Amino acid sequence: MKLVYVVNEASFFLSHRLPLAAEALARGDEVVVACGEGTGEARLSAAGIRCRPFPLSRSGFNPLAELRSFYLLWRIYQDERPDLVHHVTIKPVIYGTPAARWSGVPAVVNAVPGLGFVFTRRGQLAKLRRAFVYLMYRLALSHPNMSVIFQNIDDMQMFIDSGVVDRRAATLIRGSGVDLEEFRYLAEPPPPITFLLVGRMLRHKGVVEYVQAAREVKAQHPDWCFQLLGDVDPGNPASLTQDQLRDWAQEGIVKWLGQRSDVADLMANAHVVVLPSYREGLPKTLLEAAASGRAMIASDISGCREVVRSEVTGLLVPIRTHEELASAMIRLGNNDELRQRFGRAAREKAEAVFSAEDVVRDTFLLYDQLQRQ
């Protein structure tokens, strides 16, 4: 079988979908990744995966540029003649599905991992963009042999209820999974109490609320440490700036670590992992925290609730507020026994539900089902 994966960025494929490619190659399948230009293609090639870059703006709305992206993706399908294509995120799904249909691709998998800044922004313009995205999904998601993967039940039900996806085409696969060997259960480190937020430095990840809460908590516990792990994202309208992050760091509120590859070590050296996000599909950060046996604080939203069970594996707080987040930080920071109990329960849940091996197995069962139809 020849598989073509379509993603916005090569770096995203490496961090979230590489186990799928490894399994396909082990089975003797051919794997091609189509992705936006200048997004880490060399690292894909170094991993032994053939890459077909093409111009793809994640957030642009220039009609001519978008039409060109669609055309070039269609040309890739014409050249490659894949047996199955797997699209990930909004634009690959919206452009890739009709391109696959018109190219005669026999089977299509569409992954909707999270609805992103379009569904978290407020205001009239945001409402118009959401309506446009829904319309595009409704027009695009039409293929005689297609399955749509959702990471949480609420997003799946929303697409079914709105008529965008037929219930028979909807499948629930919980995220990209987590490597339980890389993210191992380890005892907590010694003080100072350390909180860690991992993710792109975006407003809708709750970074501002995290900093506000850290400022409030530090007034009572000046020795506690608050870390931010991740880089800015100039291609995303919700991105913070480097100057903002540097100002917070110079003020002594947080430590901005930037982009790092040693996430597992940083998780192991933290006491609590925090994600006050506005919207998620199924956050990989929380999967990694659970596998590491760390207590978690997250927003009380779909996606986060899939991983964090309140008062069992962590604490859930309202979105867009920092007062409750600060209270949750103080509660966990002051209670070693509670943190450790949450961490043990989180690891057990990761082992039972969220392993990467299970996600790969379920995805290939879906591939096999589509191939038989």
C-alpha cells in the first residue's frame, strides 16, 4: 500500500504522527508526507521518509494562494497515485478530500485533532470565520470511502449534530498517543515546587492566564518556579511575541525555556503540569504528563477532560480566568501526598488508554477497513 500523509508542517508530523509512518514502513508500505514548504522537511528525509513539500499557509485567506495550494496538492495525488491518504488539521482536510476524490484516490482518512484559533477567538469576524470553516467542511467532506477521526467525543458529536459528518463515517481515536518508555513514571524531584506549561506560546493555550496566576502565587511562595516550554508561532494570529515572554522572564515571574527536545526530562523535573487552554482536541502535553506520573491542572473543557479527571488525576479550572488557576496551584503545591496520588492515577490511566501502540493499532485497523471496502 502507498500511504500519503498531508500535514501543515513536517515538524508536526515528526512530533505527532511518526509512529504511524514507522508502522507502515515495517509492514512494507510506501510512505510519503506532503507538507508546507520550509517546515522541517530535511528532518523527515533524515528519518527515511520521502517528502513532497508544497506552498501551504496555515492561517492565510488569500484566495489565489489557497487555490494554488489546492491545485498543487491535487498534482501530488496525480503523481503519487496513493492507495490511501491521511489528512491532518483543517486545511489538509478541506483541500485534500476533494483533491483525493477528483484524483481517484480509493480511501481517505481525515483527522480533526483540534479546532484551533478559529474556534477560540471572539468577535464578529471570528463568528464569520467559524461559519466559513463549517461551510468548507460541509462542502469538502464528501468521499465514497472516507473516515473522519476525532480525538474527543464532544467534537465528534458537534460535527455529527451540525450535519458536517455522517455518524457512520465518524471514528474516535484518542490523540496520537504517548510513548510510555520515553515518558516514564519517576518519583517527584526535590523542591522548589515547579510548575510547567508545555506548548506553543499562544494566547488560546492560556499562557497569559498562567503568567497572571504565577504572579499571584509568587507573592505567597516566592521560591516556587513557573516554567514555559515552547516557542512563539508567527504563523498563528494568537501567538505571543518574544518580547512579551522576555519581559515576563526578566520580571522574575516565569522562566521561558523556548523550544527544547528534552521534554521528558523537563516533565520529570516538574511537580505539576499545567494547561489552561481554551480549546483542545486531545492535548499531547497532558498525555505526556500523565505518562510521567505528574499531577495536572487543566481547563475544564472537552479534550482536557479526556485526560484529567477532576480530583483523581488532577484539577480542572474554568477557562480564561487566573484566580481559580492560582488557587489550584497553591493547593497542589502545598500538598505532596495529593500531587503524588494524582500522579500515580494519571500513569495508570496513560497505560490503560493512551499508549502510542494502541493509537497505531486502531489507526491501522481503520486503514484495513477502508482498504477492504
